[in-house]
Amino acid sequence: MLQHFFGLFYLLAVSQLLSFTGSHADDECPVQLNPQSVVVKYGGSVSVDCSTSVPHKGMGWVSSEGGVPLTRDSLITWRVPELREWDIEPACFINYNKTQCTVYLPVTIYKTPDSVSISTVNHNGPMMEGNQYELQCDVLNVAPVQNLTVNWYKGQTLVDQTIFTDTIKTPVSKTSKLLIRPDRADDGAQYWCEAKLELGEEGPRPPPTNTSDPLSITVYFKPIINETKLPSIVSVFRGYPVVIVCEAEGNPKPTISWNVNSNNIVYSKTLTITDSTPEDLHCIANSSAGNTTRSVKVSIQDISISTGNHTGPMRVGEEYELQCDWTLHTVAKSVVVRLYRGEHVVNTTIITDSSNSSDRKSYQFKIHPKKTDDGAQYWCEAQLELGEGPQPPPKVTSESLSIIVHFKPIINETKLPSIVSVFRGYPLVIVCEAEGNPEPTISWSVNSTDIVYSETLNITESTPEDLLCIASNSVGITTRHVKVVLKEDYLPLIAGLVAITVAFISVIFIFIFIYSIYYKTAKMGRYNLKDAKLSPQNGDIAQNGKDNSIPMKKLTFASRNKLFS
């Protein structure tokens, strides 16, 4: 204790002496400090050598701690085991050439912060996208503050930096602030601050650094609907329902609903679209941060068929155009258009059009109607070729167009021969039938002044020889010439001759029958072999007492048994 007191007294005396004798420290002072400056952590040890290479009358260290008294040595060391004096200014002096010079040792004492913390200013809870907020970094008890740098980080990215210029050597507390305007990408981001003491080349490497705990921020933002997945125009083909999806990003998680009409709200991400869905739809994404609406127009992909510039019935043999008109709100490599008659394809064309135009497209098919086409149903089909699109490719069909075909009457020649024979006394009915559209009117031209409107006509022997059947409609007139041939009726005569012939043949047959019976009875005779006697003439069987020139053969016993059996 006493020694320390005398040391302080000595240093005061030396310092006073230096001040009175005009001591100086310049480049010509023949002392060298090693190191020339020191950076010491508060409470740490320090030692610095002061040396000279010239003769002198004494040198020493002047310091409030670790001073070295005047000595003739050429190397003296200033040493402090625990440096705790913030304003210490040690100096090495030397007496030579009847003068004294001094070299001061720059001493920097540093202390790392007791704590580094980050917080929000005047705000708690989630932040709203687009609003401005203030973050604060508190650094407690750090020295020297002029060497302090506060770095602001978002994640691992340096976003701001604060440098202090105060010359206070003792520990102080400092605050650094950062203004932020977060967006949705900042949701969940971690901000943190770093207090770093930049102490120069003599300081520790790496520089002393203290960091705060990270501050994770929650950013609420208004929903954003994914317009890529939900286009503003949705194309729907008849018979091909489409499921559309409304996805929205937002914090907090938004609720998705569809406004189909004023009385129909559907709470779902997906909505099935058919050809009966209303034209205007609205997807609504709603959260506490706000709501977003996406309007969707439903475009029914349609196709129609018409007769182009023609109206009314068609006529056989003439050429007409059936026109297919369609609207397709989509990009297709090509469109295959087919014309159907009933269930059969009658024509096909491929139209290449890569535009995304909603203009009405059309194509004309030429037809030559026949009479069998009357009432035929024609319809169009447009099929999209989308490359790697859905399989089978989407297609749209038109309603059916029923055509009416008018044609000139055709008289049935099978039922109405060109020559008609009529027998006197036997009237005959002939028929004139004709097919046509519209249904033809049938008439008979019996003579130049007599027209009979009927399909049938009675023919007698008084009917004129030349008749004309006329079938007419709006398309044309068809005639059939009929020649009437009058014939006599020979049927009664023929019938009489046939009756006479039959009677004559019958008489002849009866005569022949009677004659045959008589011949057998009268000419051939009757024979009885019972009690037969042998003829004395030939020894054969007797002929009942009659002489018969017919030879008779004698029967054996076996032959007799066989005969009378």
C-alpha cells in the first residue's frame, strides 16, 4: 500500500518535471515501442517494451498503472496483469543530450456487449404486407462505441449497417433501428442484428461479435388468385364437363368460394362447368387481410349447321351448300370438321388454324340431294386436334338439320301398263299411281275436253283408244300414255265347245265300259271245276259235257290242292 503510494507520487513528480522541462515525443525520440499500440480486453493483461540504442541518463514508463521508475537500462517493459482503467495513457520517456523526450503508447480497451437483442417498435403480432414497421437492436454496455458496428441481417443477407462515431471510451448502451416494409415473400423471414467491434489490425481476429436471437416475422397479405390455373375465359364443349380450379395464396389461408349466381354460392376450390352453367362466374378468395375476386366467363363451344343462302325445300339434281359455323375459344393445331348424314360421315375437311381467335369460323359442304334424301338429318362435328391434349380429342356437335327434297312425279309403270285390253261387256278399272314431293295431283286426259281428276279410271268398250295419265306437282309434270285395245268375248263359245267335248268323251267312255262287261260275260263263259270229268278225247279235265277244242292238261295232286286251296 505504501509502496503504491510512493509510486504514484513518483509518477506525478516525473510528469510535472516533463511538463516543466518541455519534454516532447517526436520522430527523433530515440526509443522504440513494441508493439507501438495495444488493444486490450477490459480486465486483460498487457505488456509493452520500450527500448533505445543510444546512451542516455535514464528512461522509464509513466502510467497510472504499471509505471517503471527512471532506470539506466536500455529495455524496460510496461506491464499490467489486469487492465481496468479506461483512460490510461502510458508513456515511455528518455533523458539524453540534456533533454527529455516521450513516446505515448495508444491503448484501446474494449468490452463486448452484455447483450444484443432485437424487437419490434410499437407493434405486436403479424405485420400487414405493404405497411412500414420499425425494428430495434439494443446493444448493452459496449466499449469503445466508436469501434462498434451494428449489422442487420434478413436470413443470411446483410440488409443494413449502423456505425457509431462517439469518442466515449467507457462502456455505453446503443440502439440501432431498421425500417422495413414487408411483402408476402418476407412471411416467416428471420431478422437478427450483430454487434461487431472493429478494433483494427492490433485487435483480435476475427473481430469480437455478438448476435441477437432471430426475430421471425409473420406477414399477412391479401389473397392472390393463381390466374395461370384459372383463365378469364373457360371453354366448354357440349357433353364434355370441365372442372376449373381456383387456387389462391394468402396469409392467413384464404377461404375460396364461387359466386355462380346471386342465389348460389359454392364453397370449394373446384367447380364443374357444363353447357348449362351461367356465362358469368366469380371466384372469391377471402381472408382477414382482404379479399380478391377473379371473374370467369364461360364460353360454350358451339357449332351450327345451315343451308347457307338457301331457304325452303331443295330439288333433286340441283347443287346446294350446307354450311357449318363454329366458335372455339382455344388454341388448336387443327380443327377436323365432319358432315354427317344420319350416322354416316359424308364429307371431312381439316382446317389448320393456330390462332386463338374467338371469331366465328365456317366451312361449306356441297351436296346434290336425291329423292331418298327427303327428311334426311344432316349435322356437323368439329373436333380439336390439340397434340398432347386430352384423349379422345374434344369435339362439339351441332343440332340436326332436316332437309326437304322436292322431286318430279314418277308414275308407277308396273301398275299402269302402256297397253290395256278390255273385253266388250266387261268394264275394267285402271290405276295411275305416282310418287313425288310434294304429293302429285293425278288426272286423266280422256280426250281434249274431258279431264278426270282421280287415280282410277273405268275402261269400257266406249272409252277412247288413247288415254293420258298426268301426275303434276310444283316441281314438274309427268305423263303416261295408255292405249286401250277392245277385244271380243269368246269365252261363252269356248265354254260351249268344252262342254260338248266333255259330253262326247263321257258317252264314249260309258260305251266302252258296257262293252267290256258284255264281252267278259257272253264271250268268255263261266267255268266250274267241281265234279269235273276227264275228257275221253284227251284224258284231261272234262268241259261239263261239252266238247271243247281247247286242250286241257291233267293236273297233278299238288296242283289240284293249290288250285282249290
